[in-house]
Amino acid sequence: MPWKAPRLDGASSVRADACLAHLPYGIVRPARTIRHLVDGHVHGSALRCPTTMNHPASAVNPAALPALPELVLQRSVELVIGQSRLGCVTAIVVSLLLGTVFVPEVGWPSFGLWFGVVATGFVTRQVWFERLRKTAVVSADQLTRITVASAFTGWLVVLCMPLFAPQLSQDEAAFVFALMISWIAAAVAVLGVQPRVYGAYLCVTLPTALYPMTSHASVPPVLLLAMVLGGYMMFRLSVGIRALLEEAVTTGQRSEWLAQDLERAMRQQKAAFVARSRFLAAASHDLRQPVHALSLLVNVLKKTRDVQRHEEVVSEIERTSHSIQSMFRSLLEMAQIDADSMHARVERVDLQPLLQSVLAGYADRCREKGFHLQTRGIEACVVQADAMLLERVLRNLLDNAVKYTRQGHVALTMETRGERVEIAISDTGVGMSEEDLDNLYQPFHRGQSSRGSGTDGLGLGLAIARHMVELMGAELHIAAAPHQGTTATVSLLTASLLEPGTRPNVPASLLAGLQVLLVEDDAAARLALSLWLQESGANVLALSNGQEALDQLARAASHAPDLLLADYTLDPGPDGLAVISAWRKQHPSLPAVLVTGEDEVPNLPDALPVLKKPVPPQALVSALQSLLPQRPHDHEPGPPPHR
């Protein structure tokens, strides 16, 4: 009896989750991953685990595996070619054996000519097939050629019936006829992968085998009907073989995905145990030191009577408690990251006040250590970020710079590069070795340079900073060399496609109450344009790709927006030009604007306005004024776009 995985009912699932809740946090995700994988296998759900979905870098990449149609083609070609050797030998042997029947009646010359054609056809086909075995590329045309060649060579064997059956006795002809029917039926094992080819093969070979029998006696209608029904049944069998092949390939592919996901989950569980061990070792060592120091300092504070000494001890207690607090905060943030519970609220953030807030207090810390804090390029600029996460990242990088610098300076610079703003924090501290850079973002890793600097920490800061930066859709780059300092650069997207420092003069009645459909795949640009349109009085439905725009068209085919604004390059789905074309098929007079960063847009309609990124505000206003009629100021806003 085959084994069946047990189905988890609701109570069992709750009990399983309760058990998982008692596991260390680093083991919970891999353990749940394995349970979800088994659940997905039992319930027929997609073979994807939550861990791989949340971490694309570790997920099974379907592009790395052949697509199912390609696999079906590959297996079909392998099946036909795999049977070719046996078919070649069988055809030659059967033809030779038939010589014992044919030669006495028709003579060697006629039989030899037919046998030579059959043998040449099969040998030539076999040589061609052997060459195809070495070809990695498989196509539908190739499969068709292979099956047609197999069908043709199979028909050459059946051709003996019209050539020799009239010269045979009725019993001999009946024997050969039965043998040919068996030959035709056996071909389904090879040609069944292409039902249409096998159907054509039946339509040619069955009449070829049956017609010569009329020279011996009339064929009963019942026999004709039986052959027609038999041929139909054989054709249906070939259709079933094709379906079974596709099902087998699909099942095999899913099993391969499942095996890879299970293997990955087991590796993650093993890594979680290692991380747990590292966590316990790091926490027990790095936390023990400041706690031990704190207890000694408290004891000294109780005994000392000297005021100056008292202030020194209090200052040291404050520094040590700050260090412990920083370690615990890092551990909590790492736990959030591991549990996928840290999220970013990306919005428009003014960098100038945020940087001024971050820098407050660092100048005094630098002066206390005997060097200066330098700033350059800080000015009003709006970016796409989570203000709290960005402040945490910058403070972490500044803490590291101040901590590992003994002389020289620490500098924070801000620079705009195209549509991005870069914040660089550089120092003249101990720097990093190549080995340290290779393990830069590994949790609990502390480089040789940092260990020799006498500073404390758990080695989590940069791992946490990179995760926070990625949550915001930004980038973090670290450049360093031993004893030559370190430069950490955070690259952020600007908040708008519009030119900084300018606001377009939009007539109050131009967009008031209009329903605008915005299609833009870049989150920063989508938010910026949405805000700009909303501030101008429009009701905006913002979509992130072309497929969503087509789905919206299907849902609200009779409700057209007043304006369609689409980016040209959309991923995934159709591009902006295709989206505009689809909407205008339903609503020919729909005003639309295409926004693009490309130099050229192929197949661009003459009447379609195109704006190049970055879009000057006045250019956007001019385009809208040319498309939209001026409207009265008392226009009542309509309902939001239909979803």
C-alpha cells in the first residue's frame, strides 16, 4: 500500500504552530518551511515555501529549470530516438523473415529491391537520429520531423502488402495482413507522442494493408467497420499516451522543485542551528563584558568619596549602559529581520532636517576623541525613504566611523547624481582588510581591524543596516582598505521625476475632479506623480505594471478615466504603449501621455504625446493643457476610479 502523507486538520495545525513557537527564533522559519512544503504537497498547493518567497535570492529560480513545454518536447524526442535502435533492428529482422514467404512467390529480385529500400530507410534514419542525440536544442519542428521520418519508414514495411500480397495465396496474404496490422498498432508506442502524426500514419497504412486483400476475396463491411473502429481506438490511445507523458513530466518537474525546496529548507535549518550557536557564543561573551564592567563600576561608585572620581565613574557607567542598550537593540532588530517582521514605510523625506537631527551630538563626540566632524553638500532635498529606518542606518554608520577613528576626521557628504542622492560617511580610521570586506554583512562577524581597536559590539550593525536599506529600495556600498579608513555610501531615489526646487503652475480647473489612471512600475516615480496629480485636484488610481492596467480595463470596460498616464517600460506585463493601445480600442478618444527614459520608442503613433524623463514640470503642464479642455472652476469632483 503506498504511503500517504497525513493531512493536517485545523487543530493539528494549531498544535504544530504552538510547538514551533517554543523553538529558537532562528529555527522557526526553516521548521515552518518544511511543514508548509509537506502541506503544499498534500494539498496540491504551489511548491513554494514562505522563506523562499520572502527571500528571492534563495528561492528556486524557475528560469534555471526548463519550462514544462520544453521538457515535454525533450522527453518526446528522447522517447522516439530511444526506440529507434530497437525499431530499426525489428524492421530489418521482420523484413528478412517475410522473405521466406515472399521469395518463393515473387523471386529474389523483387524482394531484394523492397528489402533494400526498407533497410536503407531505417539505417539512414538511425544515422540521423544518432546525430540528433548530440544536439542540445529541441524544438517542436524537430519533433515533427523525427516522428514523420519514423512514420514514413514504418510505412515502407507495410508497402510489402500492395507489392507482394496479390501473388500470395489467400492464407499467406492473411498471415502477412495480420502481421502488418500488428506492426501498425505497435507504432503507437513511438508515434503516440504526436497524435496527429500517428493519425495520419493510420490513415495511410491501414488502407495500404487492406486494399491488396480485395484481390483474394471481397472485404466484408463488418471488417471495414472493425478496422475503422480499431483505428479510432488506436488514435485515442495515442492521445492518452501524450497526456500521460505531459502528466509524468509535470509530476517529475514538481517533484524536482519539491526536492530542491526541501533541500534548501534543510540547509537553512542547519544554518539556523549554526547561527544560534554563534548567537549564544557572541551574546555570552560580548554582553558579559560590559555587564561585568558595570557591576564593578557600581561597586566603585559606592566606595569612592572623591567628587572628580565620582563623575568619571558615572560617565563610564553611562557609556557602558549605552553600549549594553545598543547591543540589545541590535539583537532585537536582528530578531525582527529573522522573523520577517521589520517593514519599511516609504514616503517623501526631506533630507536636510533629518541629517541635521542625526548629526546633533556627533560633533561633541568627535571633539572628545581629538578630531573633527566635517559636513559638505547638505541642502534641501526630498527622497524616497522610511525616515526612522534611514536615521537608524545613518546613526549606525556614524557610530562605526567615530568608534574606529582615533585621529584625522569623520566626514558626511551629500551629493545628487541624476535621479539618486548619495550620502557618504567617510573616516580616517582603522579601515578593513579584504577578508573583512568579504564577510562584511555576515551577522556576528567582527573583523580583525575592529577586534584590535578595543571597541565593543556584536558584529550586527552592518548586516542590519543593509537589510534596512534594502527594505527602503535604496543601496549601501562600503569601500575600505587597512589603515586607510572606510567610506559607507547610502544611495537613495529622489522623490519625484520633476525637477527639484520647482513647482509647476497648474491651472486650478485643469485637473480638478478628473479621474486619472497612472501606470508606473517604479515605486518612487509612481508615488511622486500620484502626489503631484492629487495636489492638483485629480483622483488617481496608480498601478504598478501593464498587466494590472489591462486587468483594470477588463473590470471597468465601460468606465474610462479622463486621462491615462503611462510609463513606457513596465515590468512585468505589456509596455505602456500596449496599455494605451488596449484602452483606446475600447475608448478611442481617451487622452493619454507616454513617459519614457528611452531615446527611441518603436511603433509610436504620431498623435501620442511623449515626455522624456526627467520630466520638466512645465512640459507636463503643457502636455496636459493640450490634451484636456479648460474646465469651469466649480467642477464637482467625481467618484474615484472604479476598481
